Amino acid sequence: MLSPARNLESLKKLNRLNVLNIVREQSPISRQELCGVTRLTPAAMTGIVRELTDQGYLEEMGLGESNGGRRPVKLRFRPDAGYVVGVEIARQKTVIGLTDLQSRPVLTRELPLDMSDPLTGWAELMPAMRRIVTETGIREEKVLGAGFVFPGLIDKHTKVLKRAPNLGGAWRDLPVNEWLERDVHVPVFIENNSNAAALAEYVLGQGKETKDLAYINLGEGLGSGIILGGRLVLGSSGYAGEFGHLVLIEDGPLCNCGNKGCLESMYAVPALVRKVNNELPLCQDDDPLKKLFLAQGEVGITDVLSTARRGGPYSRQVIEQAGRYIGLGVANLINFYNPALVSLGGILSEAGDLLLEPLIEAVGHHAFPEMVRSTKIQISGLGKEAGFYGACVGAIEQLFDPEKGGILLV
């Protein structure tokens, strides 16, 4: 049982964090308004604001409107009071960067790290992260947290990465939380990359106007993050959202998850690129993508996207077909969750309307009309760094969450 002195100190810390969160969300705001919201006395509020100002979290920003007496001094949150590191790990490239406490980027780097072997990749990742932090010139003590996101199944209770097929077969049952506690000396947020991207869409992107959305990552895998009622849908173990593993064709192509006929086995970027390179020898030689294939020996997803934008018939056909099949998956997702917004990200989403129009048409054919009418489907504005921003948003939210320790509760 805590002593009365310990209880009082804990209450003071909670009050400071509560005040800080209110200012973060409602800046600019006066001390008087804070007293009205929190029910704290003016004397207590004066002390809390002084402490938070001395610590660099708050600053005065001018005078508000008078209600008959002296004009109140307004306060605002200082996002440069600290910074977080964000890391999105993929098989052949990893995004590392820093943002301030409002998720505004300071620096981001996309590094060609081979993460297919977890131990070798980790040994390269940690020094690379430290180099990037040093490059910003930000003092070490100003880095308050870090977020790491992975394309795999992460147990929400233990933070063990159970499986990540898109990273490689060696990524099984890895205690990434223990590794991070050993190597990173600030509070760490760990999440699946699509869940993190959904969080970024909700906080920073097109989802700010709704509490019910789905983010679909159309990249090396096909993953989704679902937010309902303003909270991530994680499931009992944290594995919810494996959109790409909807089975569309019984005994279809073998998926790297071990099943057959998954949507991801046909229309994730690696599968799409394999399909294109296998089919191009049968195309007309004057097709723009076929010309690239003959010149280069093989083509990649950027070639498919660029020739599709220029009107290449085969490229457009491939993108439209992908849109229709992914649209079947989106229709199922809409029928399951009834989101107000479906946001599409990842490199394949860069096809824009070429992908979006057949996808929306397929949704219209296969989802309940009542749900379709109330769902907006659009391309995410966060681009290919949505997972990185999600890592940073998650790290920041964790810092200001009293249930997870809180930045002022240590």
C-alpha cells in the first residue's frame, strides 16, 4: 500500500499530465479555462503551469479576450519540447526518421537494409538509427520515445513477433520487445505496419473527421488496419487485419503464408510483378511495357505504374484487374466493419484512378448498397511513409497516455 506522501505525489504527476494533454488538444487556452476544465484551484494550476513551462512543454502566446477583468494569458503546447524516432521495417528497405511531438518530420531516410535475416539486419539497423539521430543535431535527452513497426503478426500481450512472411522465413517467434529494451533506452511503441498506418491516417490524414475507418496497405503485402469508435481493432492476440489473406480462389496460387488462393498471392506487389514478367513475352512488341522488358530483361512495379499512366494497354489492364480483385476484398471488409472511410496506401495506390475506379465498381457490385453509400473510398494522402508516421504517432500517444506510464509519470 502506498504511503499518503506517495499517493499525493502520484496525484500531482497525474494532474500535470492531464493539464499538459488538455493544452495539447485545445491550444491556445488560458489558466482560467484550464481550472474550469480540471476543477483544480488557481493556485494549483499556477504551480503546474510553471513546472510545465520550466520543463519546456508549455509557453505563453499572448492575451485572450477579456470577460470584464484583465485579459487572460493564453498558453500553448511546444511540440519542439521533445522528439520521437520512427522506424518502419521492410525486407529490402527501412524508413527511419524523427518527428517532433506533433508528428512534424525533422528528417526521414529510406535505407536499403536487407532485413531477411533478423539478427544480421538488426545489427545494421541499430547503428543506422543512431547515425540518423546524430545527423539531426538533436540532443539525446530530447529524444523521448521511439516507434517500430513490422509487416507481421505481433502478439499484443508479449510484443513477440510471431511471424512475418514478407520479411522472410527466419522471422518467427522473435522477442523484438526484449531487443528494443536492450538497445533503445527510451519508451518504445511496437505495432504491425498496417495498424500503425491506420493510426496515422486517423490522427494526421483523411480520417481526422471520423472515428471509423480502414487503411489498406497495397505494397509488398496486403494488410489492413481497422479503427472503430476511435480505437484500433486488434483482436484477442493482436493479429486482426490480415486483409491479404482472404481466400478468393480455392487451390489458387501458393501464398507465402502457406495457404493457397489468398488475395496477397495474386495482387501484392511481388506477385503482381511476377505475373507481369511471366506474361510479357506473350504481349505485342509495341506495348510500352514490353519494350522495357525487352530492353531490361525484366520490369518492376515502377515500370508498370509509369507505363500505365502513359496509356500502356497491358499495364492498364493489369492495374484494372488488380483493382477489381482488391475491390472484392474491400467489399468484404465494408460488409464486416461498415467504416465511414476506406483509405488506400502503399506503392500500388500510386496508380490513382486507374486502380480506384475498377475497385469502387467491384465494391458497388459486392457490398451492401446501404454500406457503400455511407463509405468513402479514396487514396491516402500520407504516401509511402504512412507506416513511418504511424510509428511516430504511436510513440507520441504512448508518451502522453497515463495508462502506459506517461511522459510525466516517471
